[in-house]
Amino acid sequence: MSFLITGGAGYIGAHVVRAMTRAGERAVVLDDLSTGDAARVPEDVPLVVGSVLDRELLDRTIAEHGVTGVVHLAGKKQVGESVERPLHYYRENVHGLETLLGAVVAAGVTRFVFSSSAAVYGMPDVDLVTEDTPCAPMSPYGETKLAGEWLVRAAGTAHGIATACLRYFNVAGAAAPELADTGVFNLVPMVFEKLTAGERPRIFGDDYPTPDGTCIRDYIHVEDLADAHLVAARKLTEPGWTGDLTVNIGRGEGVSVREMTSLIADVTGYHEPPEVTPRRPGDPARVVASAALIAADLGWKARHDVREMVRSAWDGWCLHHRQARRA
């Protein structure tokens, strides 16, 4: 097998490339580098710079590299931005996927892994979110992920493509410092940014119906997430496998925002007390995955705990900012 990994120069994508190539799979990366970094791509992995909206480039890349499977991670991923720019998100995430699938069908590629998101569930009112929990996304981003799942499954059924849709929860950590998340859109790096600036991290609301009043989330180490992509891709290559998978990727354990900020303070040594601010619209009180289906279907289980996520993320944050100061 030779896998095309779209978005493979991004935070999550680079970890997927690392997991797959270390397991002996051949890969080629396609990334427009709008948020990715070419330095994350190993030297022995071809990097094609361009967009999944470019059909001619897709056709050429698939043919030149003998692509037989695709892992699709490219796309826009910020919930708030999607509310402000819905047309942009639908173009990049849905039309981009449609264009990619068109190239896949034309080339006779028969394996397709789609990186979806827990955002498809919206505000689930359940203790554990299973794959049967109704989907009711609350942002254009979540809508594009759900529409993407529909499109992937429909194309798979119509054209004999084995497919997997992976709904992952809150991603954190790094397999190596140089692969760390350098953005400040997720809780862990947002707290790092505040603490290292001598400011108090923010907690958005402490009056939720949870034990400490703050939101509870399921955090997954990015290295575990990458391994799940590898396991799913290999499942699709099994002789005779022609079906589709839709599975959650999480640890099945909830951590509150207050617990996470306390753990970050413990790991980093920065102990600025958090500042409680009003709730953000649309934040559900609790979103925790059931990971039973992926364990049963793929034999996958998360290996890393939350402290490992924070420690590895902190090592990457420190490396990135040392390099930035030298530049």
C-alpha cells in the first residue's frame, strides 16, 4: 500500500505520517502549508505542496506515487472561525473532500480514512457518547464534518471503496517536541500561553452541573490518535474487507477544565490561579467518548494518560519558543 496523507504537515497529520512510516507503510504528503510546516515532514517522505481543491494536482500525485489508499486530514478546523466564515469552511472541507473523492474514484483507489470530529455530536446529553448518539452539530465546522462523513460513506458504497470515519475528541500532547501543537486554539496551549506571559488562565464558566462546576472533556494523546489512524488504515487493507467503519477515538475518561488547569500548573511550575469568566455560548457541560466500539472492531485502546499529554505538550511548547527567541 501507498497512502496519500492530506494535511500531513499539520500537527495531527505529522503524527499520522510518523506512525504510518515507522510501521513500514509508504506515504506521500499533500499539504497547502496554510497551517502546516514542511519541517514536520520526514526527509524520506515526498511532500506535494498544494490544495485538495486542485483536481489536476490530485490526479497527478495519485498517479506518480502509486497511491492505493488515502488518509484525509486536510481542512479548516476552528469552530469560531467557521461561524464567521461558513462559506470558506464548506468550500475547503466539503468541496475539497468532494474533489479528492472524485480523484480517488477516477484512479481506482479503494481505501479511504476520513478524520472526523466529536463536533458532529453537538451538545450530547449523555454520560458517554457512543457512535449511535444522535448527531446535532452546533457550528459550520461540525456540519462540514458530518456532511463529510455522509459523502465518504456514499462514495464508498457507490464505488466499492472501503472507508473509515474517525471521530476524535480533544487532542493534546506530542510524540516528539518538534511535532508539538504550536497554535493557541485548544485548552492546553491556551493555558501555556497565559501562564508563560505571567497572566491567569481563563475558565469559561464554573456553574455547570459537574462535580467542580467546570466543563468535562475527554482528552486523547495525539500519538494514540495517530496509532488509531494506522490501525484503521490497515483494517481497510485486509483481504475481503469492503465495509465502512465509524468510530470514536477517546479514552472514555472525563477531565474537568479546572482539573486540567491544575495539572498544567503542576507540570509547568507556573501556579497563577485561573480566572473564571462567563460561559461561552454552546459549550456543553460534558462530552466524553465511549471507546468500546473501536476496541471491539480494531483492538485499539489509548495508552497515554493526561499527565503524559501535558508533559509532552509542554516540552514542545518550550522548544518552539526557544527557537522563536533565537530567530
